[in-house]
Amino acid sequence: MLAITKILRKLWQHILDCSAIPLFIPGKTMHRQIPAMARLYCAASGKPHNPPRAIHHGRGLHRYNYADMPVFDMVFGTFRNPQGYEMEIGFYHGASARVIDMLTFRDVATPDGAESAPLKEVA
């Protein structure tokens, strides 16, 4: 019985390790400064996380560039690649204190009753 338990534990560990790899690699390449080829739209690089392409980190603006792979944003119409933009980054002041709301999956991107900020593109 002990041998079966060890085998099942090892099997479960390998399943978890294999399933985490596809989630781990895109996140790491996106948040590092690894350059990608200009026409390689199926792989994410650090470029979307540098201004001006980090619009999904903008304060009150959470409707563009959702996907790990830009091709999905292009298909669903949520891809934005402005030359420049002006906006504050992060949550509004006081949002970090709403931990219970975050843990219960409530929207803390904007204060109650406030609307999302528009994207102001700069030439």
C-alpha cells in the first residue's frame, strides 16, 4: 500500500509540474526584457510591458491587451499598440486596502461609481 501511495504521489507531482510549465513560461518571458521578432505575434515578449504598450496596467483602463499571446487580442479586438500614451499606472489610492474584495473577485480597478479612464494617445 505504501508503494502505491508513493507512486501516486510522484505521478501527481509530475502532472502538476507539466501543467505549470505552459503557465510559467509566457509569464516569465512577458515580464522580462527578452526581445521578440517584430512579426512574431504568437509569442509574448517584454515589449508589451514597456510604455507605451503597457496600457493594461493603466489606472482605470482594463480593457485592452488581456492575452498572453497577442494574436488572441487581435482576434477579439482588444489589441492596442499605440505609439505613446499618457496615464497613471496602477490602482487608485486606497484600492490596496480592499483585500477582501479582491479575494472575493470583486472589481477594485475603479472606486465605486467611477468610470474607467479613456486612453489618451500621444503622437
